[in-house]
Amino acid sequence: MASMMQPQIILLKEGTDTSQGKAQLISNINAVTAVGDVVRTTLGPRGMDKLIHDDKGSVTISNDGATIMKLLDIVHPAAKILVDIAKSQDSEVGDGTTTVVLLAAEFLKEAKPFVEDGVHSQNLIRSYRTASTLAIAKVKELAVSIEGKSVEEKKGLLAKCAATTLSSKLIGGEKEFFATMVVDAVMAIGDDDRLNLIGIKKVPGGNMRDSFLVDGVAFKKTFSYAGFEQQPKKFDNPKILLLNIELELKSEKENAEIRLSDPSQYQSIVDAEWNIIYDKLDKCVESGAKVVLSRLAIGDLATQYFADRDIFCAGRVAEEDLNRVAAAAGGTVQTSVNNIIPEVLGTCEIFEEKQVGGERFNIFSGCPSGRTATIVLRGGADQFIEEAERSLHDAIMIVRRAVKNSTVVPGGGAIDMEVSKYLRQHSRTIAGKSQLFINSYAKALEVIPRQLCDNAGFDATDVLNKLRQKHAMQSGEGASYGVDINTGGIADSFANFVWEPAVVKINAINAATEAACLILSVDETVKNPKSESAQGDAAAMGRGRGGGRGRGMRRR
């Protein structure tokens, strides 16, 4: 009786939406599976593309998992975790973004029947973490090092990794052409980690094969004033001066008042302004530089002045391009023209201005530091070039990772099948429920080869049975067999040069398992109610401040 008399305890604000328990967990799993189904068809060389257009009317065509996940306006809180793991995979490794989303969705899909049967999610999480550790150890064991090879051999091997990445992209038809270009670009920047040292410039028109690599810096001709046409457009071994100042005739903005008693004194002030700009220009010429670049404007007076002295100049150069010229040519960006010493000037073998499609490009090649490269992309539609740029970004990231961590594993679903077989065998040595959970984790890994078959229009069941039989061989010679996209059968991925850096797989398994465990550990979602209308808030604030009633309120 006493318990019935106890007052009800209200913890949360009225209107707060709470959902908990098994139903909530299954709802989260369903949401994640739905997101996985969106990107499922983009996996592999025969993957389809997604066309996404937003409320601003901009259209994106892509089959890059991270790009699609960013552009999807996902509102479900649990499904947003997949967006995060796709982004982290993209920034950490560059490729495997679709793989990581698919694996996370599949791990949860396999866990769903256990949750429905009343298994505690902590048991699942423990087993999944164990399976993840075993899987990563197996990937490392199967990885093959490409260290200790000659430069030419290494380039060839890196090109194979880049070609594997590009095969699933829109520019897959020209993967050999672009793979070589990407490897040359990454080799050009050496050990430097900064991705912005590889510039990608887009020029609509022409076809993909018209794209080219500049061993140095290239950027679009900036806005120029009259007199620009008279400047030389080609130099051999020029000195390059990099500035971050305006070379324009401007009234000096001093916060001072000048009172003149004689009109002739006004002329002396005007002359002083002219003398300041001429002094700056003289110092630029005296430095011996033949190419002057500035991040700020170079006015018509300065343009004409330089043209008369056979000097090339360009103003309003993007900061990124200016920094890349500094890194390649060995110069330093100056914020003053006073005391320009030879050490701050850069140089290159050839500077020229060249027509590329409908644009003119300033090209610096044969730079002494050589720690930069520029890829000039050509293509028909703007969307196509945008997607090509995203594809090259993935390939560049992969090659950089392969240079740093020089171990590769066979692609085409081979490594997934081998790890899956290993986990199945290991699960049979475990007594208790964990055996079932690790077995379901192993089954989830098979989603990669299965989806590769589905996307290419092959019979997935048939191909997977062949793969299971090949990987079950005791001799271990079937370990590198994966899906053969060209014939619809199976083939040795290693022999066919379908390679990917081991770090891609390790990162994908790690991130997908973490995401799956995180979603399994959530048993309650609390959604706070929206604040009442702004008018209601304002009235409440008025009452709070004055202690009286809001205007127009009924007296009780």
C-alpha cells in the first residue's frame, strides 16, 4: 500500500522521447543496415555510381564511399557513426571507405539474430573484439613486403597498388595511364608527408589521355593588367622572387591630417606616393629576378614597368600555389622588398606559359628541390573531372601508404576469404557461445567477395563455393585466390597483380569492428524535446526578468 502512495518521479523534461531495450538495439541495427545497402552497389571494379544532388542544385556523381556518406544527409544518430568511420578511413588510408561501411553493416546484420534470441550484447562485443584481433594478426601474417627492391621494381609494384584502387573508379578504363602518373607524383615529393605538395588542376575539354604530370608547379594564369602581353613567356634558369605585398599605386592610408598652404606642396605628396611604388619596383629589378610572383595584386603600373625590363610577373597567386613554388624552387616568400638577398630567390630549369585547353598555365619545371608535382586533369564534363580528382586522391593516398608501410595483401576478396576460413577454424577450438559469435564474424567477412560478384552480375553462391574450396586446401596455395572480375570465376589475385596495402585492410577491420561494438553497446536513446516556439521563450524570459506577467495574459 505504501508503494502505491509514493509520488511519481519525473527525471526528464516533458516531451522527452526515450526508447530502450532490445527493440532500440534492433532499430539501430536496421538503420545501419539501410545505410550499408546504399553504398553496397558501389563496391569493386564493376560497382555502380551514385548521382546525388543537393538543395543548392549542385550535382555530384561518385562511387567513393566517403564522398557518398558525406553527401547523404543522415539524421539517424546510430547511422551517423558509419559516416564517421568512412571519413576516418578516408583521412587515414584514402581507400577502402565502401569496404569499411559494408563490413560494419554486415557485422551488425550477423549479430541481429543473436540479439533477438536474447543474447547479451556485451558477450557479442567481447567475441567481436577477439575476432578482430585474430583477423588483424592473420592479415599481418599473410602480408608480403615489397621492401628491398630496386627503384624501378618498387615503382612497378606501387603502380599495381594504384591500379587496383583506380579499377573501381570512374577512370578505371585508363588505370595504367593514371597509376604511373600517380606513382611518379608521389616519388617526386619524396619523404615529405604533406599531401598539398601534389597539386591537381582541372581543365575541362579534351579527353582523359590529354592529362599530364608536371614535375614541378603549374597553376592557371592569374588576372593580369595591360602590358602583360609584352612580357616574355619563357625563361631558362630564371631567378624567381616570391612576394606577399601589393605592388600597386595607392594613396598611403595614414591616419593623419595634412594642411597645405601652397598648392605646389600637394604635388610633392603625390610625387612621394609615386616614389614609394617606383622604389619597390626598382628593388625587385635589382634583385636579378626574372619571374616575380605575389599573393596580392600587381597593378597596371608595375605590370608595364616589368614588361619594359623583360620580367614576367603574376599577382593574386593562390597561397597554396605560392607555397608549392617556394618548396620546389627553393625560394622564400618575402613580405618586404627591402634587403632581398640571393638566398631568398628560387630558381627552376624552365619557366613557360602554355596553353592547356581554354586556359593558360604558368609552368615551372625542373625545380632543384623537386619536392612537388602537379597533375593537370582533362576531361569532358565538370562532374567527370571532379570524380577523377577524387579517384586520384585515393590512389595518391594508397601509394603514399604503400611507400611508408611496404606490405601488400592480395585483393579481390582473397584476404577476406582467407581470414574468414581462419576464424571459422579457430572458432571450433572454443567452447561456449563465443564459437557461434566468432563464426558469424567470419561469415560477415565474406560480404566483400559476395558483393564483388553481385555487382559484376555473377552468381555469388557459385563463386563463393569455389573460393571456399580453394582456400580450404591444406597446402595453403589457395590463400591468394579471389574473385576474377573478367571471367566470373576465381583467380590468383597476387599473380594478377590485384594488390592493396595491408594497412587498408587492417584499418577497415579495426574501424568496422569498433563501430559495430559501439552500436551494440547502446541500449537506450534519449531525444530531448525541441524548445517551445521563440515567442514562448521570449514570454518566459519577460516573466523571469520582471517578475510580472507578459502583456495580454489573462489574470487568474
